[in-house]
Amino acid sequence: MKIKKILGYYGLILFAINALALFLTSSFISNVLTDTKLLNIMNEFITNRKKLNFILETIPFTVPFLFCFAYTKKLVESNNIQQRKKLLVNLPFAYSLIGISGWFIGFIVNFCFTFYFKLKYNLSILNHILGFSFYYVFMIIFTFMGAFFVLETINRKYVLPHFIPDGHISEIKGVLSPSITFIYILLYITICIFPCCLIFFAFIINSGFEFSSQNIKSIILISIILFLTFLLTIVIARFYSKPLLRLKDCAQNIANGNYDIRTGITTGDELGVLSDTFNDMAVSLQEKELMYETFGKVVTPEIRNWLLQGNTELGGETVCATVLFCDIRGFTTLSEQINPKQVVSLLNKYFSGMEQCIVKHNGIINKYIGDAIMAIFGVPLANENQALDAYKCCLDMRKKLTELNKELEAENLPSIKFGIGLHTGNVLAGNIGSNSRMEYTVIGDTVNVASRIESLCKEYDCDLLLSETTVEKINNSGEACPQLKSIGETQIRGRKTAMNIYKG
């Protein structure tokens, strides 16, 4: 679908509507208007001048053609995507205005000729002005309304879904959006006001501008009816526009995360069905959001998002990751000193503080193992600075624990000590388990070594130990850490070869 081709079709539609308006006014409307001596003189004057006659007859078509060509050129040649969208959305309204430009110019030309012949022949021009005014007003209204509704229908059904498939048209700057009330008023003027005025004008002309008491009563009655129907048009327009605006506000609230909103529209028509469906959708979204948030608490948000992208197959892939194990020292003894509720409260405070540090440094908590934490860096999203991030996370955890112990001391609760082990290496990361129950985790020698390193903190009486591979990764990141000191080759339980371990 090419824009030039579409605009060509729109131009043909506009031409056809202008031609139909000319046919209707020439065949029917002009018969209602009284022929005057001035009209005959003007027709004779114009007919005897072929060039002038040709120009006047083609004005309703040539002027819109020139404007359409300019609009088309601007749309096709524009390199600004937003501007092209705006011009495309405004096309029906713009073409409708362009369509009546020829009739408007014809009205001005006719008006000028009328005064020219009045001065030349000293003739009465009132009947003629009224006559050609209605003639042109009818063509202007018919052309505008016909072009707008036909082109707007085609634009909405075929053109805009193709060129602007993502929608959000109301967010485009400069877009003309006629309201429902505006369209109803245009329709009211077209099918009610103008026909009544046309009949009234013919009646006045045929009665020779004589206003009897009966005629005046009829005019007053018609005016009252037109006024009441206008009010009814406004009421009906608001009858539909207000619920739609309410639905729009509710949709905006839902887009902002407020799922408690309800439309409050209770009717038995299509709007009522739409409202009920909308409210059901809000309830469904609220339930899904609750499940989404709950899922993000059972597993970390990063893993939740990874799984919701469709990664639910069993299995995994080998990747490089940094694994962190953190365990509370003497937790059994600590639990004996306080009651179970205090134990739970203490653990919740501790885990919350540690989680903040891990998330802050691009890590994810893989699981809580009693009073221990297992966190991973570099999965499911790759991270070249995973080792450095993990080390900085450990330093923050140390600071956080100091702050937490001050709070515990103020509550007369025992303080906490922990040990942390870091190791970097290849792991198998993915969904482990069965088809009915699985867990995203990492497994492999790297995980086991990280756990063993953490347990060595007791032996070396420290709170942070790192493997040589982790330290190498940290140094390769370009950030020197002189506070890291090697404690030499250390035998790791379960491994045949010793490892160089660093104290943090």
C-alpha cells in the first residue's frame, strides 16, 4: 500500500463528491430559487465569454486539485515520521476543507459579480444574494460532510492500521480529533437546519416577502422545533460521549497500574456490555498483577521475567558466573537465646538488608538455605564485571550488617556475624527439576567450591574469602583491589587440587 496511490484514490473520491454536489444543486436546489432579472443578465454575460465561463465552471475542481497536490507533496516528501503520521491522520479533515475551497471561491466571485451588475444596472440584489448563498452553502455542507465521512471511514478501516499499526494516534502532536458532539452537530446542521432553512427560504420568496400573522406563527413554531431538536442532539451526543470519556479515564488508570478502578456504567446497550467487559478485564488484570508480584517474591524479578519470556523448558546452558554464599555464624546458638518470633523477625531484617546489597550490584538471590544465602552474578543476563560487582556487593553487605547490629543492640537482641565465599567459573544455568515442578538455578563444581570457600571463613577467622579466579576477574576489570591478600594454597574439601584463596 503506497501513500501516492492512496492519495490518488482520495482525490478521485473528492472529485466525485464535488461533481455530485454540483449535480444536485443544478438539478434540484436551483429550481427552488426564483429566477431574477439579475441572474439572467449574469448568465448571458458569462455565457458569451467562453474563457470566463470555463474558468468559473472549473474553479470547484481546479482549486481543490492544486491544494490536494500541495498536501500530497508535503506528505510524501516529509522526512519527519511524526509529521507524516500527523498529515496522514488529518487527511480526511484536510481533504474535506480542500474540497469546499472551490465552492468558497465561487461564492466570492459570484458576490463580486452581483455588486458589479447592481452598480451597472441599478437592480435589486436581495433575492439573488439569498438564492446563490443557499446554492453555495448547500454545496459546501454536502461536499464537506460527504468527503469527511467517506474518507474518515476509509482512513480508519484501511489506511491508519497499515501505516500506524501501533496506534497511540491521540499522542501525535497536531492531530485533529473531532469530538462526538462536534460530529453530531455537523450531522444536525446537514439533515435538519439546512433543509428547513431551504424550504423556509423558498416559502418566503414565493410569498413575496409578505409576513402574515399565520406565517409568523409558523416561523416561530419551526424555530422552536429546531431549537429543541438542537438540544436533543446535544443530549444524545453527551449520552454517548460521557461514558466513552469515562472508559478512557478508566483505561488510563489501568495503564498507570490502578486496577481497582471501575467504570460505573450500568446500561443494557452496547456501552453497558463494553463497560461490563472492561470491569471484568480490570479484575483479571488485578489478579494477574498479584500473581506477577507474588511470583517475583518467590523467585527474583530477573528470573521471573526470564521465565515469562517463554524459557520454561527443562535444561540449561554452560555460562560463566560468580557464585556467592553467605552464612550466619553460630545461628543455632543465636536461636536458643531468643524466641521463635524474634528469630523470624531477625532473619527477615537480615535477609532484607542483604537483598538490597545484592540487587544493587546486579546480582540475584537464587535461594535461601535456612539462614544462608546463595546469590549469583552474571546469569541469566551476562555481565562482564560480574566478579567486581560481587566483590563490591560483599563490602556493602559488611556495612549493612554493621548497621543492622546497631539496631539489634538497641532492641536487646544478639548481634549477627556472617561468612561470605566468592568463586567464579563455569556453571550450568537453567531449569532443573521435573515437567510439573522446576527451579531456575545454577549447578556444577563452581557452586560447590563457592560453598566450601564460605565454610573456610570459620577456619581463617574472617568474614570474606575469594577464589583466585574471582580475584583475576576483578583485576581484569581494571579496578585494583590492594586490600585483597592471598593466604596461600588451600585444600578445598572434596577437591584433589589446592586453590589459592584471598582474604577480603
